[in-house]
Amino acid sequence: MSKKYQHLFFDLDHTLWDFDTNAKETLIELFDRYELAQHGLFEVQDFISLYTENNHALWRAYHLGEISKEALRDTRFKKTFRELGLPEALIPLQFEEDYVKESPHKTNLFAGAHEVLQALQPHYQMHIITNGFQESSELKLTKSNLKPYFKEIFVSEVIGKYKPDIALFQHALAVAGCEAKDAIMIGDSLEADILGAKNAGIDQIYFNPHLQAHSVDCNYEIAHLSELLGILA
Ligand SMILES: [Mg+2]
């Protein structure tokens, strides 16, 4: 049986690299390091829930062009601490910088990531397309031992184009030396990965581990990475 695809393009955050678990681990470590429990105002779980809510709201505002990334980073922890009742003078100013610096060192991946990539590697040319930053993407891939599986790594910050921009997919296809019909994109974002790839003429596999309801038409949908082996074998 001949394979339908030659090239696999993977998203990184929330598809291979378990962003939420890695973020949570980092937040717990920093909460302890800054001894935030000692004020008796809030528990680590309250802090994480409110931060997560604020962070999502600020990212939404950023994507709508309402705030800059600098404003987002300057605001998300300070706002959370204020809302939890921490007096201004006790707000740790290094928290944001520490979080951004330390979280990419975390190595939690989605279940089966290494096994699946190992099984696919002899049969496909595999690449990453991430809407990330150069330094943090490099750290995530290196620290979690993902880098050796991939031939090309396309980082939006470096290329200056962001998924779902068709230009980013076309750039990736050109560099990888592959036609759209020979490629498939695997990712967790319906907009960035699935619609982006579809508009570039590339088939798509939607990774939907939380079984979110949606109405986007895609070629395949999986809830666990191991299902890739059934589709791509
Ligand atoms: Mg993603």
C-alpha cells in the first residue's frame, strides 16, 4: 500500500507539548518560591484559576488588536494579584519574567508523543509549524527531546507570518520541498492549524483531546496522539 502523504506538519503547543500542565507546574513552583501562601490571602488553586481566566481574556483582547503583547505580559499577573487582594507593595515584579523564562524548560508532553513520533519517523519527513517565539520554541523542543524527530522547524516569530496565514504554510511547503497534496497538518487549533492548512490546500488532522464540540469540517479528528498511527500507517 502506498502512503498518501510524505510530509507531516505538527503544531507544538497544546498538540505535542502539554502547555497547560507545563504552565501549571511552573506557576506552582513560583507560588512557592515567592512564598505567596504566607500572606494568608489565597491558595495556589485560586491563584491559578484566576490567572488562567485573566490570561485568556487578555489573549482574546490581544488577538482583537485591543492591547499589545507588552501590555498583556505587563498586566496578567499584576491584575491577578490585585484581584486576589495582595497589597501593591507585595506584588512580586519578577513573576512574569520568571514565568516566561522557566516554563519552556518543562517537559510534559501529551500521552504517546514520543512513541508515536518514533513510529512515524522512518516513514515520513516531519516538521513543526508553531506560532511561537524562537527562544522558547527551541527550549521546549530541546528540553523535551523532541527536536531529533523533525527536519524543519518553522517558528512564526522568525518567519514573520502567523498561522492561519496561508503565506506561512506556503513558505513551509517550499522549504520542505513538498507539494500541498503530499502534506498533512496536525494541530489543536481549528482556526490556526485546521482552517489555515485547509486554505493552503493541505489536509488536516484536528487534535481534540477535550472533545470540544465544533462545526469545522476537517479530514480527520483524533482525541489521542496514538490514533495517528491508524491514519498514517
Ligand atoms: Mg497549538
